[in-house]
Amino acid sequence: MIRLAIVEDEKLYMDQLKAFIQTYQKESGNKIEIHLFSDGEEIVENYKAEFDIILMDIQMHFMDGMTAAEHIRKKDQEVIIMFITNMAQYAVKGYEVDAMDYILKPVSYFALSQKLGRAIARLKKRSGNYMTIPISDGMQRLDISKIYYIESHSHIIMYHTFDGEYQSRGTMQDLEDKLQKYGFFRCNKGYLVNMRYVEGYRDGCCIIADEKLPVSRLRKNQFLKAMADYMSEVMK
């Protein structure tokens, strides 16, 4: 299921875009869940990193699309943003917020279907696994494959990732249950490590991302076996 948001303050264009996407869904066989927002402020308020694609008008009455995209990028680096505009010079600025493309008004079904097809192809090429976590000012979507390790202190969870660190709340037990199938191993009470980034084991510690994380004595043998199993799987 592809989650797509339309952000457009003119009802005529919003209805047209929705109809075009519904037609594209039938023709392409892609399942698309459509969400409608009448202004940039509406999508930015309480934004959760839950969409795959956002089609957004640049010129809107309360909050323009460029400003909304800047807010969205602070919380979501993965969502594909495509701008809709009647002035191409505005769309060029979209590259500052890593917009994938733009569509000129009046929008034709052919143009939309072509660009939507490319966006969906990019999504499928990623073929990654994601999780969404609550953070202090909203929600953050994380690519599971980019998580080095997860650290826990009194229900405060710190995600150490390729893109930075994110603090959330939760329990390690829930995360262990959820991430075990993605190659994560709980080396002690406070650390859950991604085996793909484990560089080795020395002095009772797991070496990962240039850091030493202690491995409990009770879990040492299980950890070494998990490391060996992961390496043998990679070498196949």
C-alpha cells in the first residue's frame, strides 16, 4: 500500500488530482491510499512520517508548499515530494528541499501518471524496511538498515543511526521482539545491536560504529554464535 498525500488549496485541482490518481491506481494495479490537505499548515501540524509520496502545490494561501516542505524535511528525510505549480521558476527551488520533481499546471493525466510512475519505481527500488518512532516534536521514520544500535536507559531509547541520533520512549523487550528478524541481537540489558555493523568482539565488548558496547557474560556465547551465523550468511 502506497500512502500518498495531496496538499492543494484549490478544490478544483484537488478533486482533479484525486480523480487522476484513482484512475492511475486502476490502470497500474498499485494500491494507493489518498490523504487530502487543504493547506501547508494542515499537513505540517502534528506531521507524522507516514507518507510515501506528497504532491504539494507551491502557492497556497496560509503556508506555501516550499515552507511546508522545509518543515517536513526536518522530520522526514525519506518521503518523496513532488511540487505542483503554474510557474516553473518556483519549482526549481524545490531541489533545496530534495523534491524529486514538479508538475506544471494545468495538470494533465499523462504528465501526472508518468511522474507518479517514476516516484513509485523509486519507492520499490528502495525496498527497505522502516519503523516510525515518537520523538519530542512529532514522529520520525527510520530506515531499519541504517540503525547501528539502540541504547536504553530507564525507558528512554536512543537510536544511533547513519543519519544521526534520535531519542524516543519505549521498552527494549518490544524492540527486541520487533527487530530480531532484521538481524538485531541484544548483547546486554541496555544494548540492541545491528549485526550487519558489528566489526568484532574484544575484551568482553562488541565493536560497532567505532564504539565498544559491553556484552553480558550470560549472552557472550549466544552473541558469538549470532556473529558467526551472520558472517556465514553474508559469505554465501
